[in-house]
Amino acid sequence: MDTPRGRAPVAQVAGGAALALAGGAAVALVAGDLVGSASPAAETVFTGLWVVGWVLVVWAVLVGGAAAVLLGRGLSRGRRPVLTETLLVVATVVVLAAVVVSHPVVGSGGGTG
């Protein structure tokens, strides 16, 4: 491993951060669905959670993309990837795919409770 002992590879840290952001987005969007938009107060909370959820999705995509690039650069240099790095990037993609499919921005159910 190229890193000093006791330090996690950058791709591993970025993958963990991306997975945390994707998980936070999923929680925010599901919580917004649970709150619903039956009353004006509930609609305000729902809208706030919806916006927070999608901001977290965008950040998860950016950080996850950076983690994937770092992982790819390591592979191109002949370094074997750490299993944790790969699993974090794959898990991030799976969570983001599930969030985007279940909470479309536009179309059927987009932005509605």
C-alpha cells in the first residue's frame, strides 16, 4: 500500500463520504415522504427535506465520482484496489440509483408527497 501506516487511502475516505451523503439523501427524501404535504406546515417541512435530499444527492455524485476517479487512477498505475474502496464506491452507486429511481425530480411523483 502506498500510504503511511494507519492512514486510509484517499479513495476509501472519499467513498465513505459519498456513501454517507447518499445515505443522508435517502433518509431526507424518505422522511419528506413520511411527512407528506397535507397541511401548509407539513408542506414546508416536506419541501425543505426534498431540497436537502437532492442537494445531498448532487454532493454524493460529485464525491463518489471523485472516489471512482481515484480508484481508477490507482488501477491504471498497477495498484491493487483495497476491497473496502471498491465496496464503498459500488454501495454508493447502488444507493444513489435507488434514490433517483424512487424519488424522481420530475415526472410521476416528482416533488410531491
